[in-house]
Amino acid sequence: PYYIDLNQNLYLQAGLHSSDPNLVVFVDTCVASPDPQDFDTLAYVIVKNGCVRDPSYTTYSSPSSHFARFKFNAFEFMRRHPLVFLRCELVVCRLQDFSSRCYRGCLTRSKRDTSS
């Protein structure tokens, strides 16, 4: 466990252990929940589909594309729950493959046309 106070910044780093220098890591989704088995019912979304949902979320540059570094602020959600669990999903892509998921950033679903 990692102990943190309310309104304290939480800094994270996710790394890829590979000798291939042509890979890059991208944070696709990151969700907090008081239940480590359920990240849907009572959850706080920090990043979803590459879209930042928490205004305190910030990414940081890294000396290697094999690492994703980011931070967010411990939120009000923590006041109501003694334990909060994180589940983050990352994507690994080829470096400079601009058509890959890593380079497309935030993906929003397009709305359906409701005309006849």
C-alpha cells in the first residue's frame, strides 16, 4: 500500500521492460475504486480512452519512451473510503507510428445520426 493524504499529489510511473528502443507507452485509461474487484459501480475516472477527466492530472516527460509519467491529486473520493485502488491500462505502440493508438490521443465516440 501507498499512504497519501487528501489533496496530496500522487506521482506515478509505468514502465515497459523491453530492449526494443522503438516502443512507446501511452496511458489509455486510469480508474480509482474502493473495491479492487469492481472498477465500474463506484469508480472515479481519471483518464478514459486517452481523454483526461481529472483536472489535476498532468503528464511528465521521460528520458525514455518506455516510461509513462503522470500525477494527479488525491481527491474527495478518498475522504469517504479508507482504501482506494487504481487500475490503469496502458498501450504499447511503435515509436513514431502516427496512425497508432499512442499518437491519436483522446478518442471520443462519434454520435449516431438520428435522421430517418
